[in-house]
Amino acid sequence: MMDTAYNRVIEMGPKGIMLPETIHLTLDATHMRCPLPLLKTKMALKTLAPEDILLVLATDSGAKKDIPRFIAHSQHRLILEAQDGAIFQFYIQVGS
């Protein structure tokens, strides 16, 4: 279970991980090529409040390593990284 303010869930994610009830913003970067998914993710995170949840959807293979790498070196937290077919999904909790 996640240690966030959201303790209700909308569904079980991959590997039985509980997803937050509220996704505050979904960024559809599915047809963007590198470096746009990462740049748009950075911009979207700036528009959200601490502890909000951003869902990023991307198809560019560069996003699979770029987004987690950026999050690992930021105040944000990658809650879940999953793949549904060709679409990479990143659930990110905004840091303070």
C-alpha cells in the first residue's frame, strides 16, 4: 500500500500495486518523440501541488529511462512504472 494521503484505490495496478484514487493530471505524450515526453513531464509537475499525482503516458522508448532517471534525482516520487502494450505509464507523486 502507498504511504500517501490517498488511501482509497480505483483499481489494482500491475503486480498488485494499489493505484491512487485521484489522478490530478494525465499527460498524454504517446505520440511525442524524445525529448518531449520528459520536457512535458517537467512542465506538468510544476503546475501541480505537493502530493498530487501525475500520470504520464508515453510511447517513446527514451521515456522509459529518461523519466525514472529524472524523478530519481528530483524531489518527486515514482509510485509506479508500468507498460500496457506499447504505452509506458508513469505514476508520479509531486514532491514539495
